[in-house]
Amino acid sequence: MRQLSEAACTFSNKILKLLNGCTSANQLHQIQAQVIVQTLFSDTTVACHFINVCQSLGLLNSAFLLFTLLPRPHVFICNSLIRALSHSRIPDVPFAIYTSMHKNSVLPNNYTFPFLFKSLSDSFNSRQAQCIHTHVVKLGHLNDIYVQNSLLDVYASCSLMGFCQQLFDEMLQRDVASWTVLIMGYKNAGKYHDALIVFEQMQYAGVVPNRVTMINALAACANFGAIEMGIWIHDVIKKSGWELDVILGTALIEMYAKCGRIDEALSVFRSMKEKNVFTWNVIIKGLALTKSGEEAIRWFRRMEQEGFRADEVTLVVVLSACSHYGLVNIGRQIFGSFIGGKYGFSPNFKHYACMVDLLARAGRPKEAFEFIRGMPFEPTKAMWGSLLASSKSRGDLEFSEFAARKLVELEPDNTAYHIHLSNLYAEMGRWSDVEKVRTMMKDRGLTKDLGYSSVELGPQEHAYVL
């Protein structure tokens, strides 16, 4: 028996050496066959090395196959596989492994849950997370800060900020990650004021923010218009001696630009040693919002001259700037280069929508209509809305009617579109068509909301229905 154990140990060491030198799928499959033949898959060291190699080669299916051969795998093997799969694009499998552990009476430990919750966070699976939350409580792992933070992240990712806040409030210990997850959750849910309140509370608690905290706080400042808080964060960054990397620098630029402080945004931009396309997109958009379309185009040209390749967002920002500032020829030129393959990808519906808006705002509804007809996409309601607004402003009832009818077709339950169409027919004197639209509204159960005005007479208020 002793000799057999020594032989098995020797073979295990041989397998470990082979795994350390494994560089291809073919080698891995040969090693896998030996592991199965020699029944070494229950050896935790061999199994974990095998899982790591599978992960590095992108062959996690082989690792999962190994798991299925184990009638009652060690928790260490289960944790290793959950960890590896949590970084993959198959987020449902870690939960399947956890379910299998439960069926085979393999007791999870505090190392099981963080990566399991990560996979649920990536797949936005709040229902399964709530089920596992109850298991964590029963097994006594809820006071582990890594388990708590990973569960916070699931609730934050799913925008369940009530659960997230409650869990946070119940935590006996909180670290910078706990605070950052809560701030990020509120920011992603569009609750920017709440995010900034938590950020302030974090300062009162004496917890020092890290870069991720600052990036999320700056995003909340940008969207809430909290310029004073944004300036304070910038001062803290400078006093702390932090280098403005691409992500932090871009967040600062966006905060200043969205708050209308474009000169400060440009100052940060110029101070950055490294920039990427996201940095350029933010500064170009900021210039379009606060200065002029011409200035935005000038910086777009500069971006190209410095060797940065525009992405889809860049072209939306630039074409939108052309639209809002009436730069029809420049917009056409850029879109023509786009169609010609200059940027290495094809325009999507957002770029076409910008061009429709450009022509419509410029008072060229006929050209906008022809452009819509030649698109490789089905027109969106935003496109027909642009055409309707342009046609009505120029008194072009024919195009207005066509656009309004298209809007009714796209959203047959939208009362406002029916009323637009009815009013257009009335303006054209087509009373029979007015009656048809009203009948259509009645058949669909659509009613025009009553407008009213109010006037206060002494202690009473009288409302007059219009």
C-alpha cells in the first residue's frame, strides 16, 4: 500500500511538471487523459493546477468535465473552478457548480461566495443572489467583509439600492471597497445626489477614498452639476500627489465639461501625459456643448493629426455638433468619409439619425426625407420626429403629414402622435381624415388629456377645464 501511495505521488509530481510546461490544447488533452486513467482528479493540487492551465488556455470546458467526474469534489476544487469560471463569459456555470455542491453535501466556505457573487453580478441575476444570501446567513459567513462586499456589488449591479443600502447599514466593518460599491451603485442607478451624500459620509467616517471611488464620485458630480464637490475632489487628488492616469483624468475632464467649466477641462486635458480616444471624445463633446461646433471640429481634426483613431462615439459627437451648429457641408463631408471606409467601420443608426437631424435642423426636409429613404436601416421615431419638426416649422404640410403618419405606425398607442396628425389634417382642411383619426383613437382607447388653468380668488381656487 505504501509503495502504491509513493507511486501515485511520483505520478502526481510528473503530471504537475507536465501542466507547468503545457502550452497547447493538444498537450492539455493528453494530460487530461492521464489524469482520468490514473484517477488523479480527486487530488486537489493536481485538480487546481489543471483548472489554472485550462483558464490560461481558454479551455474551461475541460476543467468543468473534470469536475463532473468527481462524485464529491473537495470544496477547494469547487472554489478554484468557480473562481476560474467567474472570469469567463459563461456566468451561469458557477451557480450550477454551487448547486451541485449543495446536492452532494459539499459545504461551501467563505472563499466560495465572493467569486460566485461576482458571476451573478456580471449576469445581473438578483434572484439567485438573494437565494444564496440566505445560505450565507445560515452558514454564518455574513460577517466576512469580502463576502459582504461581493454581495453589495450584486445588488448595486442590479440597481437594487434598497437591498444594497440595508446590507451596507448592517455591516459591522466597512472598508474603502464597501463605500465605493455603494457610491458606484447609486451613480449607475442615476441617483447622483445619493451617491454624493454617501461620498460625504465616507469622508466623515475617516475612510480614505481610492482612485475608483474618486472616478465614480466625479461621474456623480458631472451628472448632478456639483461643481464645488468636483473642485474639492480635484484638490484632494493634487494634494495626494496622484498622477492623472487616463481614467481619472478623463473623469475630471468630463466633470468640468458637463458643469460648463471648459477652460478647466482643457487645462486638465493638457496636463495629462497619456490620453486615449475616450479622453478626446469627452473634450470634443464638452467643446461642442460650451463653445461652438467649429471648435469641436477643430479639435476633432487635431485628434486625427495626433494619430488617434475615431470610434463610433467620436463620430456621433462630431456629427451631433454639426447638426446643432448648422454645419451642413462639414457634416456631409465627414459622413461621406465615414461611408467611404475612412474609419474602419460602418455607420450605425445613431450616425444616420445625426445626419437626418442635421438636414432637418438646417430646414431641408426634402433632403432629410431622401436621406431616410436611402438608409440601410428602418427609420426610428427620432428620425421621423426630426422630419416632422422641420416640416412644420417651414409649413410643409405634405412632409409633416407623412412623418406624423409614420410616428403613428411606430407607436399606435401614443396619443400625442394621433393628435399631431389630426391637427395637421385640420390645418389642411381635410375634415374627413380628422374624423378618421378621432375614430382610430376611440377604437384604440386613446383619449386626449384635458388641459386646465387655475385662478385663485380669495381663499378658494377655481379650475377651468379647457
